[in-house]
Amino acid sequence: MKKLTVFFVLLLSLSFVAEAQLNINHFIRVGRTRISIGNYTGAIEYFNIVIEFKPYLAEAYLYRGIAKHSLEDYRGAITDYDKAIDIKPYYPQAYNNRGMAYHNLKKYDDAIANYNRALEFDQNDESIYNNRGVAKMALKNLDGAIEDFNKALAINPKSTDALMRRSNAKIVSGDTKGAIKDLNEVIIIRPHYAAAYLNRGLARFELDDYASALRDYDQSIKFDPQNALAFNNRGIVKHKLEDYNSAIMDYDMALQLDPEMASAYFNRAMAREILKRPGYENDYKIAAQLNPQFDLSTRRLDAEQMAQQQQNQKNQSNAQQQNSGSSQQSSQATNNTSTQNQQQQNNQSLAQNKSNDKEEEEAEEEARNRRRKMNLIVEDSRDLPSEQEEEEVDDGRIQNKNIVIDLQPLFLIAAFEKNGVDYDRFQYYNIVIDDLNAKNNYDPLLSISNKPVTTYQSVFENFILFFNEKISIQENAHNYLNRGIFYSLTGDYNRALQDLNKSIELDDKASIAYFTRANSLYKMQEQIELLAGAQKNVSITMRDKNSTADPETEKVTSLDYAKILEDYELTLFLNPEFFFGYYNRAYIKLRLGEYKSAVEDLNRAIELEPEFAEAYFNRGLTKIFLNDVEGGAMDLSRAGELGISGAYNIIKRYCN
């Protein structure tokens, strides 16, 4: 079934089918333009249309994959690249892109296999060699990486990408001078390339050539004055040259550009402490909060523990020597008096105590000096192999937005005034709602939605008055059902339940009445819990993807939802094809912690409605919670493809 706005929109959509088929290139152009301007979710919408009309067009899958790739939905991108390759097995760009997606998932062998396939069809694309070289670097195959960068340069001797990457490989292999030579070539080709100066500054810094490094950082900042890394690293050079005041100014600028740069706080703290300026303690504290590796209290504790361990070992050694000496003295001078023995022991004890005091003072001094001797933190801009996780940056992209991770809510029966259509509120078509609308003569026009309805309260109150009149004329199940729906929408759940009970009494075969009663019972229970202070957020707390804990042991306390589940059960008994019933029942089960049973209901809902975005979203969250990260990522990818853009944020945070 297709996702519609309202019924006449369906007719409108049919009217432009023929034109859309004739202008499919227009949709591709618009989709590609949206990719170029960073509107990736909008691009996906356009390529969905292309795929709808021309599912055999490999380019549509390729570009939709590129959009997903840009949203960091790498698994979803791979799925689209797979389809493009199935349609066009000789598609080098698809293999290259799929290789990059595997690389981002740290599946470097799979990435290299795809680059190899891409090169079978196109041996003159320098980007493929560059990408394969980066993957080989990740696998610590430095010789192979340099060989690939050489091949890229053979195709294009002025490829600054290949030169920059080869310089990185040389840095890792220990050939710092060779790396500088490559960066020199980059700067000759692109004299205003700030990143090349920054990387060359790093290389020269590693050679302790501070004067040259300083000049490079000056140039990097000149061409890119918004680069916080360059200011931080220039501050370090000045710090090394004992120009602490100027170093602090650079650290200040780095933090102005990037207020969450932990290394800049740490470096500034060290400079301030040397100059005995106030505020260094707070800088250390902030650095530790932003990055635990800068937590001095932990480092100091480790140092003190090490010193204490060394002291204990020395004490044990001294004690053994003392015991050995006492035995020898006892055997050689058995005629010494007990008074002499006691005096000797006292003298030894006094000497030992003095020695211990001195060693403790030295250990404490060493701990105090440790902070002053710690290395400054250099920010590395080069693309070098690393085991550390990248920091998340909110740069405006959807996948970088901070969102609240919550389930998509229940679906309810709602309504619009006749001809009062909200085009932004997508609805799912269902024959049950169609039958209700036919009986109402499409006024009120009922729909099913999980979007907020608070702005329609006055409309719903008018419909209650409308059905008051109808019930006064004819008391039948249909009229009571409709009035019960609108009482529920206005939050008057007691009257809603009275009308719904009456409707079921008059017609116990109407599945939608049980569905609406279950929804009303849940909303009433929700309000009771809220007033009692026991409201629990209907959400799934995302766990660490490496967690091995059994999620079934983390069920929330079950409240009395038996009646709600019973009504959903009756709904589905009377109408097994009503996919909203499975979705809503899964929602309640998730609230009760019955995760595996909820997944079964969501499976059935998706089977009945393959484009049920909210069901994919909730199933994806649940799978991740149950430690099925791969399955959860694919469900969230599908939810994002169908329009729930928040899914991409969750993919980035919990699946990549």
C-alpha cells in the first residue's frame, strides 16, 4: 500500500504519473542537485520516485546510496549499491562506493575486495587506487598503500590527494623526511592549501624543527583562520619555545573556534600553571570532563600507586637484608648482651625510618612534577590509522543532530473537516477507515495517524455536537463509535469509553471499536500514571553495542494493561489484516518489556504494510536494544528512506 495524504491527493498523484514517467531525468537531476547542496533526505525522496517508476535504473539506486552514505547510513547505502550492481554488474563507481561504505564500517578486507572489482572495469581512476591505499593503511599494509598511491600518481602526477595520503603513509612508516618532501610537492601544486601546511608543520614538529613548524602553522592559519587545530598546534610550538603568553593566546583562539577541544584546555592549563596564572585548575577539570584521558587525578593516583608499590618492594628488600645481617651478627658474636642487641636494632630502625621518609618525599615530589612533565597534546589532522573513536560534531547534518531517542507513538483514529486537508500530515490508507468515511458520507473525514492532534480540539468538539444530534435521531453502533472517537480525541476518556462500550454492545463485530477502546484505555492509563507521578517514558534506553547483558532482565514493572491487550487481540481476531493493530499492540508490549513478542507483532505489521516507516523505526530500536545491531541498522535505514529522518542520527550513534 502507498502512503497518501488524503483521497483526492491519490487522484492528483495518478494524474501526473504519465508526466513523471516522461520526465524521469528531471527527478534524477533534482535528486543529484539536492545531494550537491547537502539536502540528502530530500534527495532520497526524489530517487524513491525514480525507483517507483523505473526500478531497473541502476543510477537511481547508486545516487540514493550516495545520499544514504552521506547521512552515514552505510549499511543502507551498501544495500542500494548492491541493487545497482545487480542491475549493472560492470558498474565501477558502484563498486568503489560500496568499498568506501565497507571502509566506514571498518570492514577493510571487504572494502579492498570491492576496490579490486572496480579496478577490473576501470584501471584509470586514480580515486580507486587512493581509496584502496587508505584501506591498506588501515590494515597496516604500508608498502601496499604506498604502492597504490604511486599508481594514482602515475595516472595523475598532480594528484594532491595521492600526495597527501602518501605522506601520511610515510609518516607511519617512519619516513618523516619523505613525508615532508611529498607535502612540499602538494604546496607547489596548491600554494594556498592550508591542510598541507598544517600536516607539514606536524611533520617538522616531530623532527623538533620548531622554527619551521611555526612558519607552517602561520601559513595554515593565514589560509584557513577558522581551523582550531592549527591554533592549538601553533600554541604548542610557542609553548616549547617557552613563549607561554603567546601560546595561551593561541589556545584561547582554538577554544573560541572549538569550545569542546579538550586538548586545548589541557595545554592552556599547563601554560597557565607555569606562569602561576589563576584558572589552570578549572582548565584541567574541563579537559578531564571532555576527555577522560586528560583526568590528572587518575594519572596522579596511578603514579602514587606505582611509587607506593616501589616503596613496598624496597622495604621488603631492606627487611630481608636486615634479617640476614642480624643472623650473621648473632652467629659471630653470641656473647653480646641483650642490651647491646636492642641498641643495635634501635639504630637500624632509626636509619631505616630516615631512609623511608626521604624516599616518600622523593615519591611525592615526583608525583608533583609528573603533571609539569606531561607532554602537550598535539591535535593530528592527518588521516592516520587509529583505534580511537572520532568525536561527534554537530555540523547541521541530520545524522549529527542531538535527538531524543524514543519510540514512534501509537496510531489513533483522527479526523479533518471536509476539504480541510493538512498536506504535511501523511496518512496510511486503510479499507476500515474508508468504510467509516463512506458511512459518514466523508464528513467528518476520518483518518489514522500518530501525529499530534492538539491543534484540532475545536474541530473535534464540533464533531461531538454533530454526533449528539445524530444519536438523538438514531442510536446505532456507528454513531456511538464516531462520538466515542471524538470524545477520546478531546481527552474525555470516561465518556469515550461509555460510547465505545455502547457501540460494541450494539455491534460486537466492529473491529475498529475495539481498537479505539484500547487506545482510549491506554491514554487514560497514561494520564493516571502521570497524575500519580509514576509515568514512565515509552522509550528504549540504548545500550552499548558491545554489551552482553540480557535485555529480558531489564523489563519495566508491568502495570495492568491486560484489558488493553485484550482489545487489540479482539481487533486482530476480527480483522487479521489490520496492521495498525499489530503496531499498537507491539507498542504496549515494548512498554511492558516484552521485546521479543513485540518484534513478532512488528514483523507482521511490516509484512502487511511493506512501507510502514514507524514499524521499521520501532523494530530497529528494539533490535539494537536486543543487541542485533546489524538488523536494527537496516530497519532504521528503511525508516529513514521512508521519511523518518531521525533514524540517521541513531544509526550514527549506535550502529557505526
